[in-house]
Amino acid sequence: MAFLSIIRRWALREHLSIREIARRTKLSRNTIRKYLRSGAVELEFKVAERPSKLDPFAAKLSGWLKTEAGKSRKQRRT
């Protein structure tokens, strides 16, 4: 995320205060402080694996789409 690199550049190279960085980015001072203390280069978000509601019907739907692909353009469902 480029946003984190901008925050780190302002703090480490340009020696801006946390308050000034917060004012420019419209983020909380606590958030800016957390980003600088973590030392991370990129933010990572953990996304839990969840099954789709269409998973039980995936085989049937893909079969339907394969049969529809052979039809003419106006009779085809997408």
C-alpha cells in the first residue's frame, strides 16, 4: 500500500510530526503511531476463507453454461 510508504517517508525523511501527518492524511494520531511502530512495509489484511453460497450448485451451473455456449447468440443465457 502506497499510503504507508508516504507516512513513513514524511516521518523518517522529512521529519514531520505525527500531528502534522495526521492532519495531512486525515487519520488518527494513534493510527499513524501504530503504523510507524510496526515497521511494516505493506499492510496485510487477513481474510478468512468462507464458502460461497453457490458452491453446492457450481457443478450444475457450469454444466448449464457449457450447453448454452453451443447455442446461437440470441438464444444463449449468460
